[in-house]
Amino acid sequence: MSTAHGPAIEPQNAHRTQQRRSRKRWMWAALAFLCVAVSVDALFIEPCWIQVTHYDVPAPVHPVKIAAISDIHTHGIGRREREMFRILDREKPDLIVVIGDTLGDDDATYGECHAVYERLHAPLGVWVVRGNWENMAPLRHERAFYQSAGVHLLLNSNTQVEPGLWLAGFDDPSSGTPKPDAAFAGIPSGAYTIALFHSPAFFDRIAGRPNLCLAAHTHGGQVLLPPIKPFWLPKGCGRFLSGWYQEKGSRMYVTRGVGMSVLPIRFLCRPEITFITLQPHSS
């Protein structure tokens, strides 16, 4: 009996073995394709695929459109910077705020930042605060540098950009010395105040004083694999990642920023330029 059935079993087993090997080859091929696709996306697509986000915020002022830019980490005018300029030219903001870390990583130069700043223009000005990278590479004659590029540095100080609308800018809280009393000094009671600072954990310290805060620094995590938490966030992020937060009557928006740091990749976390339009309460 065994001899009679032997020739039928052996081809069947061989066929099953061949099927298993074929499935494994397809699985490995699919995995290799997925790895290549993820690498292409993370290295070449997402880093320059800037997401534009829009929000309206009620405020007792004339409509003002604010562009919030951060973490450019520039190495000169490249593909990502050109896309940023195209977006700004199309959106035509009234006011541009740069919330720190325009300077790139270790081998970057302030000359490269200067080339970026020179291309930024808005009717109510371009206003800049320090990030941790600016504090790690201190600049001599700092104010003269920013003035020569046509932008304004706010360092623990404030300015009125429209009647009843004030900006208060801080040194980076994670690497410098923010001074709230100095930054808010002289702002009239009842004025609508926007606080600009790079590291968002500072919000817990000043919530209740400004109406609106704009922060950055987190890059939104830069590489996300939901539902896993971000692999790494820099010092000074605290409990904040990206988007809107509210505390003690103050609101804060944390933008994901334009550039990258440490690794030149983004995954499931596109760069972002945020446009916030202040609208009269009746809107």
C-alpha cells in the first residue's frame, strides 16, 4: 500500500514546499519594497512637502494674517526654502514671525540665515526670536546682523505692530534666559498680546498673561509611528507636541516647523507653515 501511494505524496509535498518558498519570496520582496518606499518618503518627499495650516482666532483688532515659521535649520536657499517662499508669496501675510532655530546644524552659518531672512517681507514686519541653536552659536553684533537682513529681533522685549496688538518675544527658555517681566513691560492693560518663544514648556510658566502664544522646537516629533509616542523630543518640549493648547485663558499653538534636526528625515510628520488670522470678535 505504501509503495502504491508514495509517488502521489511526494509531488504533493514538493508542491507545498514550493508554495511556501514562493510566499516567503513575495513577503521579503514586499518588505523590501516597503522599506524602499518609506526611505524615499522620509528622505525625499515629506521633508519638502510643506503643509499649510490656517486658523482664525477672535481678537479685538482689525483682521491681521500672521505667518508662523520656525525651525528652518537652513543650509542656504534650497528646495525646501524655495517652497517656503512660494507659500509666503501666495498667502501674502500681514506679519511674519520666525520662532527660533533658523540656524542649521553644526556646520551651518549665519550667512545662510541672512540669505533666508532677506527674502522674508510683510507689511507689519518680520519678527524673530532666538531658538536653542542660536544660543548654542552666539552671534556677535546680533542686533546689527538682524537689522542688516531687514528683520527685527525681539529679545525679552515687545513691540506694538498695530493699534492694540503687541508682540512679546523671549529668549529661548530651554537654552537661554527668558524674562517675562521685561518682555511684557509697558504693554497696556487690555491690549491683545502675542507671546513668541521657541520651547513650548515655557507656556506653563506664563499662561494667563498673554492672549496667544506661538511656539515651536518639537518638530512635531519629526518621525512618528502611531500609536507609538515620538522616539525623541528635545529638552524644553514638556508635555507639548504640536497643535493647540489652552491654559488659564491663554491659547498656544505649537508649529511643527519647516526643517529638520539631527537626522534629515521626516515620516508621517510633514513640515508646517501656520497662518493665524486675528479676526474681530464679531466675525
